[in-house]
Amino acid sequence: MSNTVNEINILNADDAELMRISREGTLSLNLNEMKTIQTHFGALGRNPTDVEIETIAQTWSEHCVHKTFKSIIRYSEDGKEPEQIDGLFPTYIQRATEDIDKPWCVSVFSDNAGIIEFDETFNLVFKVETHNHPSAIEPYGGAGTGIGGVIRDALGTGLGAKPILNTDVFCFGMPDMPYTELPKGTLHPKRVFKGVVAGVRDYGNRMGIPTANGAILFDSRYTANPLVFCGNVGLIPRNRCEKSVEPGDLVVAVGGQTGRDGIHGATFSSAELDDTSESLGSVVQIGNPIMEKKIVDALLQARDRNLYRSITDCGAGGFSSAVGEMGEHIGAEVHLERVSLKYDGLAPWEIWLSEAQERMVIAVPPENLSELVAICEAEFVEATVLGTFTDTHRLQVFYEGAIVADLEMEFLHNGLPKPVKSAVWQPPMHPEMPSRDEETKNYTDDLKRLLASPNIASKESVIRQYDHGVQGGVVINPLVGVANDGPSDACVITPVLGSRKGVIIANGINPKYSDVDPYLSAASAIDEALRNIVAVGGTIEKTALLDNFCWGNPDKPDRLGELVRAAKACYDIATAYGTPFISGKDSLYNEYRDTTTGEQRAIPSTLLISAICVISDIRNAVTMDVKAPDNLIYVVGNTYAELGGSHYFGIHGFIGNNAPVVRPDAAKRTMDRLSSAIDSGWVRSCHDCSEGGIGVAAAEMAFAGGYGMRLNLDNVPTGDETDADDYLLFSESNSRFIVEIEPQYRDAYETHIAGVPIGCLGTVTEAPEFVITGKAGHPIVETSIDVLKSAWQTPLHS
Amino acid sequence: MTEPKVLILRTAGTNCDAETDTAFQFAGAETALVHIQNLISGKVNLSDSHILAIPGGFSYGDDISAGILLAVEMKHKLTDALNQFVAAGKLVIGICNGFQVLVRTGLLPGVSTSNNGTSEMTQRATLAMNTSAKFECRWVDLETQRSPCVFTKDIKPSVYLPVAHAEGRFTAPVDVLAELEANNQVVFRYADSEYPKNPNGSDADIAGICDTTGRIFGMMPHPERFLTKWNHPRWTRSAQTQDTTTEEGDGLAIFKNAVNYAKANLL
């Protein structure tokens, strides 16, 4: 590679040639887009340079511009009139937030992260991203730079937020998968698991940011396409939430040097993986958390002295997107030879596109430059003036005096033709699994198997590798209970030490329900995230949501149909609950193609909902571990025969068809009343009832608290005629909780929650027994909490 | 001047500085976060402070081994300032990475009592990789030992604090360990020798030590993470686990002791 600029001959290219250029350059541009570029340059009477076409490809990539979510979709659903959707994002996500219109939303969808109000002095920023493709190829580096990238999103929001919490959700293939079944060119799930955890651990711990919330899911369909969701919460002064850029401001790069790492990351992640992707080492970035920590230390000082007007991170597309976005409405000129390089030999387009990590771009008024440089020098951080923001409305890039790119901002940002895509959805039919009450009278083994299934089993061995206490503000840990090892529903932190005001972070994710209906999967993910918030003492009234869609190839109508279903649920359920989306992201093309067999695999359609809630007094928070013998155990909310996609069906090899529905009117009343009961101090413990149903939730509460339970299914409130023991025990119906009430508060609690279906199932016992009596009056589960805890703790402990 | 001054030392990779700062403020001190560069350049004088705190983190990424680069920097670029500070009877505390730094400078366990005549700082112990071979974050019970340590004067016999480290296994030659015991320099021990109660496999379950004067103190657990009772991992079970008469966490006493000592002896 030489330091020269090449002209890309597209003016005379036919369709086949255009596509060859796109493919061989890893541009990920389709024919329509290539032709649009051809027409644009045809009118100019010249070919584009490599710098120009690469800049356009980055800016127009799925990764950067989310064209699927903005495209026009012709959608048809079994037995319904076809409809045209003018963008999933504006129609279902953004409109939900507008219709809900919460006054505490400060900035939504416009900056690098969403911003909500916290207290008189500070706001909170929250963003979750994925780093899936890189983590599939190089788990340690991919995951580490995933968390590094989302931290820079918080730092790049407003004028910069201080990162205060990380959250991580991973989806892997089955850890016990035989090596012989491993798809060609992919890494074993165990290796991906280990590498991803280590990458997130080493980056987050070194940055000094607590990792106090997360989840790990397993499904064989994630083997070739693991999912790595990384989230960050930041704290930002209220008067530092807005940014602007003025012509004459200097384009200043702050942080690490630029190398050849991570080139084409944005376009690479906008395509499917195949069995040759493993060799694409240069598309994965290299992380250096201490560099990023130094940048945070330097920039927050500069922010507080008002030394810059705007900031953004160098993520996908490197300088090309950072400078292109900041100067979108005015123009910018950049001189690439000024960029501080790790080594010589980079071509101009490589400097411009490199996704080398730990770099931020800020807009600095010239009179502030010397003070800014002094701060950076004191923290051993490089600050380099690359150019100037202009009023030309052009993005002009120079290299050693020669112009190597000269693009109209208007074409770059608005020239992308809006694609039209088609989508269909046809409800699947799976074999149904009847109740097993006829064949068995004892579900103890089922309960043990559920607790030991990798999706439910303890994740303590991972959680302990993350520093969840740094910064000193964690008040509800990810691990709770008498031995600090029970599974907390959410974490609670006090971002301002000494203040009682707290933040809850929780998540919901149910890809298994997508096998039945992605609408129910998405609705349930929202419900689950909100349940986790409510279970530790939050309210849905003060909760905002983030959406992260990870999907297969949206160019395939069935995959896109699933995306439409999920997006519709997001609108319906979020507006019913009044919980706005403040930020989100999508990662599509999570598919694997075996180039020899032509076999094609997609991940299960996966929506992660992350929730953030502000609470006024952390002293009212509760945890899920039972607290004392003789206290009463209630189930709150109706149970239905909803086992489609459930873990119980799963361990018996079934999917079923009745996935849990969300009934928002009843559910909202349930959550609101329960929140105020918790606030009143009547609830000693509370646990979200989800994977594995009442059986798993009650068992977890018992062994986390170190006490036994005697329960009876007779009092489980149902919304249908369900009376099979296994259905009642393991149904995963939404909007349910298990709570522990002291006998002295029984009347107060029951009066308060009147109108919400509840049932007193039994009591906490001093003895470590765990006994559940079925509808016929005989014990159907009879064991000890030690046996259950051991089943739950053993699988992932190595 | 009524409030003792605490200098909280930072450098690239320090990350427990803000909460250490808060801890000293809660304890009534006047605090300043100072980058080591500003001490080396002379922009800030160490001698203006009464207490030097080296917080936790991953100084310089813990490259080579935990704390060593910062230790070398302090030893060679701040030699006189440090010696004068210690000689003036002022206080030094190192927490987690800060403890690793103090051990690698030789300030802890301090100059050998059996080796009179030389006062050169040399490293005589180390904090090695945990026996579990990984980073671990968990709360541990500590037993307070009888020691001259001014930071732990009159504190509870049993203290509960979190650890979060990969390199926290205190180990030293047999004669150094014997000397520590003979001089009562062991300040905290993990309450049990078994993993995970001894989370890293430290010799003699050592969690924190001081020098023979009791004015230089280092510990692996994090007292700055337990300033109020709501930091306790089981506060929601409060009646069973905690003293209900106070809202203070176990960690705060360490900072208060330092501030009180400075008020009484250094102002």
C-alpha cells in the first residue's frame, strides 16, 4: 500500500463492474447505491477518489445510517391487507417516544446516547451498542473494544458524560457443543464465551467503571454469530448537554494514534459472515483502556472549563464519520498528514477510515486551543489539530497539500436512496406439548433441570470477574442474599455519593419467544425489563427504555417480517406503559454462510430492552432473597397457560405456540400498585417471575435467602382455566412477581393491592425444605434448598 | 487552618480516586486530586499536605506487574519529597493498587529493623497473582489485629469490606513475615484461610500491613467503598447483619482516624 490516492473508475462501469468494485473494496454498497454515486459523479464529470468512495460507503453503511430502519417496507401478514410502512424507526420507535412525551426526556435519538433528567445538578446518559461481528472473529479484542466504544458514546454525548456504569448482555452457542458440529471457520462457543468475558472484564475494570448488570444467554443458533451487547450509563452536568459547531472552530483529535486497525469495520459489520471471515483480522480493532481512561480524565476537565463546543467519538468509519457528522450542517476541511500515526505507510483513505480505538474529535474555538493542549499534555494525551470547520457545506480532505476528497455534505448525508424492501410474516405452527400431570406426580427433577439449564444457572463465576463496586456507589449488587450469591433482578447505584437519589439499570430479552412470534418476544422483553425495575423498588413512571435489535439478513422478506412484528410491539407496549425509548441501535446481517455447502444460518430474532429508572430514595429498594421465617409468599399477577418458547417446554424438546402475551392495562396496574407497596415498606423481598416461572422464581428466592418454603399451587390466580400443575408451576406469563410479606403487614398489603390478582401461596420456613403442593393436594416438588442451589450453581462454575 | 490536607495521588489508570476523595471529605479533610506529573514538576509540593493517599486502579495499566511503574516513578522522581514527608511523621495510605505501589517502593513493610545503618528503600514483600488466577470482586470479613496502625485505632474487631483485584496475594520471605508478626505490623487478616474467605491466598491471611511507626498503611480491601450502610451487600437484610444505630459503613472509620490523627499531631 502506498501513500497515494487512486481514482476509482466508475463513470464508465456497467452494473457488474459496479458490484465488483463494491464487493472487492468491502464497501457493502448495493447496485442502486453504486448507481446513485455514479450519477452524482457523472454530473461532476469526474471519477471519485478512493477516499471519496470509502467516505460515502462508511456514511451510507447499515452500521452508520441504519437504512433498514428508515427504508420503505411493503409488509404482508398472513390473512391481512398488505401495508406500507414508511420507516420502522420513525413509525414505531420515535413516534412512541413522541406520543409518550415525558418531560424528563432531555435528548432522544439525536446524540450519541439518550439523556434523561437525574437531579438538580446532573442528567443521565444511557447507550447500549453491539459488537457482534468483531467478537465472532476475535472475542477478546472484539468485546473489549465493544465496551470501549460505548463508553466513548457516553463521553461523546452532549459535551461529555462521566461513565458511571457498564451493562453487558451476551448470547453464545451452547457451551457443551461437540467440536465435530462446529461450523467451518467459527470458534467454539466456550472459547468465544471466555474471550468475550475476559475482554469486557479487562477493559471495564481498567477504566474503573462498575459492571453491575447483565445477562448471558445460550442458543445453538448463536454459535457462528455470537451477540455482544455493551452498555454504558454516564453522568453529565445539566448545563453540558448541548453541542454546536461554528465555522472557524478547530477540528481537534484527542487520544490514541491511528493505525491500520479496524479498517472497514462499519461496512464489514453490514454484511453476513461466512467461513472465511475469520481471516479478516484487520477489521477488528485493538483496545487500550488506560488510553481511554486518560482521555476521560483530560476531556472532563476541558469540558468543565468550557474549552470545546462539540465532541463525538471516532467509532465506525473513524475520522470520516466523526468529522463528517460534526460538520454536516456547515462543512469541514481536514489535513490527513497531520494525523498522529502508529507507523508509516498508511494510504490517505486508510488514515481517514481507520477505526483505531480511543480517539475523540472535538470542535475547539481557536482561542481555547492552548489551554486545551495544556490539559491534555498534563494527562499525557495527544491533541492534534487536523483542520477547521468551515462554512462551505463541503467535506474537504487534503493530504500533503493536495485535495483528496471534496464532497458535498448534502449528498453525503442525504444522497442515499431510500430503499424499498418487502417483508412477510407467517405465524409458525409448532407441535404442542400437553401437561405431563398424567404421567408424573413429581416435578422436583424438572425444577432441578431448569435451574441447571445454562440460561437460568448462576452466572456468579462471570460476575465476580467484573469490578461491580468501583466508584463506591453500588447499593444493590448483581449478587444478593445471605451468601451474596443470589441473582438480583437489577442493580441500583447512587451516582452522587452521599445522595439518596438512585439509578436502577435492568434488562429484558426473550429470543426464544421469537420462535413463536417476534411480537410477543419484543413485548415480553419490555415487560421483563420493567418487572426487573419494579422488583428492586423502581416505578415505570420514571423509566426510559433502549432498544437493541439483533437480526438476520433484512434483505430476506421473512427476516424483515419478524423485524416488523417486533417493531410494532415496541410501539404498542411502550405507549401502553408510558415508557419512552431514548436511544437504540440495530445490528443486522447476523447470519452465517458456509461457502462450500451454501448453508445459511440466522440467529434467533433478538431484541434487548435495557431500562433505566431514577428513584428518589435508595433506602426503599428491596432485593429478591427471602428475609425471615414465617413471612408470607404471594404471587402477584395472573398465570395463563403460556408455555410457548418457555424453558420448561425447551427441556422437553418442545417450542409450543402460546408464548406469553402482555396485557398492558392489567400489567400497568399491577406494577404501579406493587411499586407503591414496596415504597410503603410492606414488601421484604420481591422477585421477577420469568424464565422457569413460579417454580424457579420461588426457588431462587428461597436459596438466596437461606430459608425454606412451603407453598401450595391452589391459590395461584389464573386468567384462564389452567389447572395443570406443571403449567401453573412453569408458565412464563408476563407481569408477575413473587413477593414476601411480613404477617403483620398482611392486611395493609392486601388492602393496598386490591384489584390486582394475587394469591398467598404459603410461607417461608426456618428449615431448608422446599415443598410445593399441587392441585390434587399432594407434594409435587419436595426437596431442600441446598439441593436446588447446588443444581443452580454447578453448571457454569468452572 | 483546621482541616488536615489530603493529597490524593493520581496517574494514568488510577480509578478509585474520586471515591477516596469523597471518603476523606466525609471524614472532614480538605482534599486535592493531584497528578504525579504535578509533583514531579514541582507545581505542587507534597510537603503542603498531611496525608498522602494512593488510591486503587490500574496505574499505567499494571503493565509488567501491578503498581510497579508508579512505584519506580515515585522512588526515583520523588525520592526526597517522599523521604521528607515520612520523616516529618505524616501519614501515607495505599489502597489496593496503592498498597501494591507502597510494597513495591519498599515503604511497606518498611526498612528492616534488623538491618540498622541503611535506610534505603527496597522491596521486601510482594502482592502476587491470586491463587484463583483471576480478578475477583467479593466482600470479605477482616479481623483487626493489634498493631501500631493509626488508621485502625479503636476500630471494630471485625470489619466487612470488598476486595476487587487480580494481584492481591501478599507474600514475603519467612524472615520478613516473622518480623511483621514480631512488630505487630499486620493490621488486617482475612477471617479464614480457606478460599474464598481468603480471596487471594495471602500468606498468614494478610490483608493489610503498616510500617513500624503505624503511619504508613496499605491494604487490599477497599474501605472507600463502604462509607454508608447502603453500600453493604446485605443491607436489605439489615436487622440480621448490621449495627442499626449508625448509618456509617465500616470503611469510614479508617479515614476518620487518619484525619483525627493529623488534627492532633500534624496541624
